[in-house]
Amino acid sequence: MLSVRMQRDQGLGPLVLLILFGGYVLPSSESSDYSEAEVLPDSFPSAPAEPLPEFLLEPEDAFIVKNRPVQLRCRASPATQIYFKCNGEWVNQNDHVTRESLDQITGLVVREVDISVSRTQVEELFGLEDYWCQCVAWSSAGTTKSNRAYVRIAYLRKNFEQEPLGREVRLEQEVLLQCRPPEGMPVAEVDWLKNEDVIDPSQDSNFLITIDHDLIIKQARLSDTANYTCVARNVVAKRRSSTATLIVYVDGGWTEWAKWSACGTECTHWRSRECQAPPPRNGGKHCSGSMMESKNCTEGLCARNKKIYIEHAGHSVAPGMGVAVYAGLVGALLLCVILVLCVGVLAYRRRCRHLHGDITDSSSALTAAFHPGNYKPPRQDNPHPLHPSAPPDLTATAGAFRGPLFSLQQGVNDSPHKIPMTTSPLLDPLPSLKIKVYNSSTFSSLELPADICSGDGEILSLKSVGTVGREREYHSHTLSREPGLSTSATLGNLGGRLTIPNTGVSLLVPPGTIPQGKFYEMYLIINKWDKTTLPSEGSQTVLSPVVSCGPTGMLLNRPVVLTLPHCAQLDTPTPDWTLTLKSQTHQGAWEEVLTVGEETLSSPCYLQLEEECCHVLMEQLGTYGLVGQSSPPQPACKRLQLALFAPRAPCLSLDYSLRIYCIHDTPHALKEVLDLERSLGGVLLEDPKPLLFKDSYHNLRLSIHDIPHTHWRSKLLAKYQEIPFYHIWSGSQRPLHCTFSLERASLAVSQLTCKICVRQVEGEGQIFQLHTDIQETLPPHSPLPSGGTCLPSSQVGPYAFRLPDSIRQKICASLDAPSARGCDWRLLARSLGFDRYLNYFATKPSPTGVLLDLWEACHQGDADLVSLATALEEMGKSEVLVVMTTDGDC
């Protein structure tokens, strides 16, 4: 080893150069006096190498509240320099605040740096990522990077996505109060208040708050009757939902019966009880039954040795006089009965004389639909039209069957007992005509005497009268008849059709469904989302509006057909859906009625499925809805509509908003949104766009692009908005929408061009190409629902059906009987596509008649006879075709 050392002697003499080689000193030529120098070691220890910087403090995620900037800080040692890099760009050195200190333990330099991030910096970022920053520290050994810290603008929307709803529940019933907090950044925390006191489930185990922020009361107690509020809060603000009032009621119960009283003078004794075990509370039902009970206390035999008195008008009457009093009363009663019978016979004979020649034959009345309104069928030469063996058909129509079924108006020159043969309704009430009207709990009959006729224009309205309980009160609340969401009509044996215009919902009541001589005020109602519980549960989704038809409990001779629109996508080659029809009980619970493809002979309904609607054959009226869930392995798809709305022109403010609704692809859903926006002053900018929404658990994402930034500015705090998957898939929310708030530079700016992209994450999407003048008044844009026509809300009698009754009867007579060649009703079902479960029709007295009812329901609005005639022609039923050509119009 060669070493060189320079050394100066103590006398500051010449510089001595020592050359060390192999541990020996080799003196230079200048000095030979140092030959006795000591031997040096082979190597000397060097200074330790400086390590890489290590971060003692890294920047943390931060939220900008209102306009206050946030501070980001990092600390590292050893570090000669530390700088911040934000979104890939170095932060200016002048924007750093640096502090330096010495670690007392290690002796290394500790460097700390702060920067400030403003709201403007975050808003100016353009891209898909959020605003981020990280520290980079240097030492002589190299560089080290910290973790990224994200800076976001904090906010909390005002409107809750779902608010709790008040309700009344029984004692010890489980209660679910739902709450979905407003969208916010950071995500809002949720508390529940009970009468303004915070609920702590750790202090009261009867309460449970789920991960979705719902409040569950495991067993309702009387003390749980209170006002409940959902409170959402984050670093920006606190929001309160509307208050939900929960009432826990107790139905009353009897005490035991008291002891029997002493036997009284009338040979009876009494006992009583009280409704106090428990007493009804908070609106609970009172005990049913009587409070007092009496019975004979001598087993029907009174004591002979007791004197009998008849209490009459406060005086005592001796037994002998009592017999005379009873005899007089019986005689007077018999006399009254005889007089009444005489008057009744005379009135009946007089009525029969007026009815002669004024009652048309039912067969000619049924074919009146194919004649002009002023056509009058010829009288038949029957000398005894009211012969007891052939009673008149009082439900047959005359002329055109229009207007209300009962009319109490009569002409000036008409006999008060004459049945008019004009285009007015046929039936004026006859003497002692009993019309039975049913409600959900009791049956009652209304007797209409002939003298109730009054002035012109008065129409008889049949109402159900009777005592109603809590179940009836529940339905009267949920079945409120909203304008545009309900219809009703009084129907009899001739049947009819109820239709709620522009919703796709209808009810077909075939002829003969209602027993002869009975009439019902029938109704059809679409239940609003906020006034009913929905039938979906678990992974099920609501596919149709929830519809009520009634009156419930009425007796039907044959099935009616309820038509419901649905939004299930059904054009896939393999079945992706498991579809279930559900009905609602009087208590509000939902029960499965039928699962498509799993029908049995005991199934009470038949469901005919089409691409956009379904037709349900049923014999029990009530509340129904269609639900579905994916059938593995393929995920199912729902058909949605995207509707874009804007404020009605002209716009007088700098602010401008665009609203996009995501709704079911059904006429009812679109009508609901159009009505809502009409009340808000909104205008539909273009036809709704379809979107297939897949059962994939991915959200719906909405974003706005290509805004002319020189004239417009978006107020959106994030790059996009999202509607959670569950809110769309469950179908249990109000019409879902997102709002894009814009601001123009001045009032002179009127043109707006942009693109709005709506897509399901990892799914399908749509783009709205918007180019509009916000000052130009546009005509209302209101597309017709599917079908394109607006049917009348109710049709009564033959005019509700395309197929005349005479043709119907001949088709049934030709096809009902089984044929060895199979050319019977079964072949008709296959030709019409109604053969999914033939056993349902086979159990009916006239399978062909039920098939024709279903055909009428499937072809309302476009029900020409061509499709039916084609099916009959393919079957070789030429004799029926001749009848249709003669009596009808193909």
C-alpha cells in the first residue's frame, strides 16, 4: 500500500513529503532526517454514509370547507431539501414555508415544510382524478416520496335521498324507519333523534341502527310513541330529515264476564264485562262484541205462582187484560199486511201494462253496436212479454249504451213508468229493485223504490255503507283517488272496461262476470309510491305500478283481466327473469300469488306476458304488483327511460339548471314525471332515451361535457354525479333525478351547447347532444306513451268490446267441445300465443270464452278482428268466419 503524507516540522522548516510504502517510511531526497519515523496503519476510518430521508410526518387528506384553504405539512430527516409536488407538477419554491431543526438524539437535520391549497386551485383541475399532493425529500443518499394526500371540496346536499315515514303499529310489532342521508363529501354520519334526544343503541338494546342508517325498533313499546328524525352531518353542515311520527297503539281486550245477576221479573238475568284488559290506547280498536249479555234464567219456563204483569206505558196491566191487548195488536197487523199486498198487486199489474212492447230482446240489443245510434230494433210479436216462464232481460241495452248506467232523468212527455228506447241508458229503477253493493268486509243491499226519481241530470251513485275497522281505514288512506291515477264506473252483467289514460293500466270485466241483476261501482287505482308499501324484498325489483281494483270481496262468475305495464327486458334468448305476481292483504303485507313458469292447478291466476305489459286473469279483486329478480347465471336487465328537462323560457336569471330523470320505461312512470315537471315549470327538451340497466351492482353515472367555458360555468363540485345501484334496482324510490347547475357569464348569453353522458358503470349509456336557446319559447314536448292513443277512462256494456256477443257465443259453441283432431280451443290458444299453461283454461266452464277475454285485453286500442280471423282460418273454422264476415267487420 502506498501512502503519501505531507508534514511540516516544528520549526516551520521545509515541507517534508513522506512516502509510505508497505508500512515503511520512504524519505524523499529533500529529507533524510526522518528515517526513524514510526510505522503507520494500513487504512484510516472514514465518515459514515448519510441515509435516505425518512418521513416523520406525511401530508394527510383534507377537505376545503366553504372558501377556507387547507394546510398540508410534511417532515423528514435527514433532509437537505423538501418540496411538494401536486398533480404531477412542482409547487413554486416561494409557496413553501420551511423550518429546520436538529434531532437531539441522532444529531441529524430535521426539515419541515408547509404549503397552502385554495378552493380555486382544486376547482381549476381538469381530469378524472381528484386533486392530490405529495412530498419529495432529498439527502446525499437519494430521494424519498411520501404518500399522496387528496384535497377535496367538502359539501352536503340539502335533500335526503330517503326520509323516514310516520306510521301506526301494534304493540310489540317490529318497526323499520328508513333514512338515506344527502350526498356529501365526506360521507355524512347519521344520528337518530327521538323527541330531539339522540338514540344510543348501546344504552337501549331495543333500538338497532343498520349499516344503511335505517332505524329498527325490535319490539314497539308504548314509550316508543314519539317523533323520530334522521340527522346527517359532516364537516360542512348538518341536515335534518322531515319528522316521522310513530304511534304505537293497543287494541282493547275484554275482562272476564261478571257474575250473573239475580233472576228478574221477566225471567231473565244479566251479566256484563268491560274492555279493560287492556284498554284501547293511542287509537287502538275497541273490543268487538257486546258489553252485556242476557238469557232466560228458568230455561224457558216462568214460575206459575208469580203474578205476571205487562209493563205498558208505565202502567201495570192485569193478565186478563193483556190477552185482549195482544189480540187487538195481532188483528191490526194482519189488516195492514192485507192492504199492503193489495196495493202491491195493483201496482205490479199497472207496471206490466206499460212494459208491454218497451223491452227489447237481449240478442238484438247486443248487436246494436253494429247499427247507427238512431236505429230501433223491431218489436217481436210476443203477446206475453212478461210471462213468468220468460222474464225480461232487464240488463239488455237499447240503442247506444253510453253514459252512466243509471239515469234518473226522464222526458216531459214520458210516462213516469216507461222505459225509454233511445240512446240514453236503458234502466230506470223498477219498483223494489235490489242492487247489492259489496265492500271489503260486509255485504249490504240498497233498495231503490220507484219514487226516488228526481230532477234532470241526477245520477245515482252507489256507495258501500257499513262499519269499517282499522284494516278498512288503512286502505282508505293508501287507496286515495288521485287525479289522473284512478277511474271508476258502475258495471252490471254486460261488463265493461276501466282504463286510466296514458298509463297502460286497465281492467276488463267480460260480459257475464257480474251476476244477473247486480251492479257494482268498480274502481281502478294506481297507488302512489309514498302511500303504499312496495312488494319487493331482498334482491327483487318492482317492475310495474302497484294497482288496486275493486271492490274487494265481490263475487265474480268468471275471471277479469288486469293489464299492467312492466319494465323487464324480455327479448333475450334465454330467460333472465324470475317473475312473481304479488297481492296485498288487508293488513298491508304482501303475499306471492303466482310465479311465472311454476303454475299448478291450484294457481288462482294466469299471467300472459308481453314485451311491455302483462295481462292477469284473476277471480279475486285486490291490490297487485309485478316483481322480479335475476335468474342465474345471467343478470337481468330493466328498461329505463332518461328524460331531460330545463326551465321554461325565457330565462331571466344567470343561473340555469338541467334535470335528468331516470325512470321505469312504462307509460305511468313517464306521465308521473311529466306532471311533476309541469307543476315545477319545466320543459321536456327531447324525447326520452332508453337505457338497459343491468343487475350488476354498478351505479348510474352522469356527467356534463363540452361546456363553452367563455360563456358558461358549471357549479358541479365533482366530475360526475352517481345514482346508487340499489335506488334504481329496488324501484322503491320517488322519480330519481340529477341536476346540473350552470351559470352564464351575462344575461346576453342565450345559446347553450353541451353534452350530457349517462351510463351505468361498466354498462350501457346514452349521450344527450344539447343545443338550445334558453330565451326561445318552445312548444310543450309531451310524447304519447306506448300505444300512441288515449283511450276513454271507462266503457260500459257492448261498446267496451270489439267482438260482438253473438259472434263470441258462436265461436265458443264451435271450439269449447274437445275435438279428436285437436281443432278446438287448445289450437286457438296456440294460434294466439296463449298456450303457456293450458290447464288453467281447461278448468273453466268455457275455455274459449276466457281465451277471447284475454284476446280483448291484449288488443285494446287496436283490436281489429284480423288477428282472430287469421287464427280461425288457419284452424279451418270457415263456418265461424262466415258469421264474423256477416255480423262483424274484419
